Amino acid sequence: MPRTPILSPDAPAPSGGYSQAIRAGDFLYLAGQGPFDASGERAGKTVAEQVERVLVNLDAVARAAGGTLQAAVRVGMYLSDLAHFDEMDAAYRAFFADPLPARTTIQSDLVGFDVEADAVVWLGE
């Protein structure tokens, strides 16, 4: 099965050895996005603002592949502190419609920001 890299100018460019996303068949595997605008500047002071930014970034990459984050089947949320869970969850729920994607939330040693997210999106019919 071919693996096709996806790049969106509307999300931060990769800062290391990875693609923003890889399409494999009808699935799109999106790399982690932090709360940065397309120029790489940090966006969002609150956890809720950071959640919104990372989801907007993931959606931009999904749209570059012809999809949308609303078709996510799985989302991984990474928090600098699990004490931010309730604020993250409220902002996350405001972004997605039912049925919500499967989700894993873990604490991570993020430096300089509080939220990162990755996702798997279904690009089929």
C-alpha cells in the first residue's frame, strides 16, 4: 500500500524528521500538533485556547488530504499536567460532533506549552 505524505501550509511545518500526516489507503495518520500558528508562533495562553489551536491545526492537515478532523476515529491528547483534564475535555467536546472519536489522554513532559494532539482520520466515504 502506498504511503503518501500530506503537508498543509495552514499548520506549522514539521520541526524534525516527520511528516505532518501520512495517507495510507482510506486512513490519514496525523502527527502531533502543538499550539502554534502556521508561522510557528505559539498561540493560546489557556489550556482551552491551546486545545482549540491544536485541533484547528490537525483539521488543516486533514483538509489538505481532502478530509476533515470531524471524521477522526481516534485522537490522542497529551497534557503537561492531568490537572488540565476538565478544561481540555470541555474545549475538545466543543470542537467535535457526535459520535466523538475514540480518545486517549496522557500526561507528557511538554516544554513551553500545555497541549499536543495527534489523530487518525477516516477518508473513505
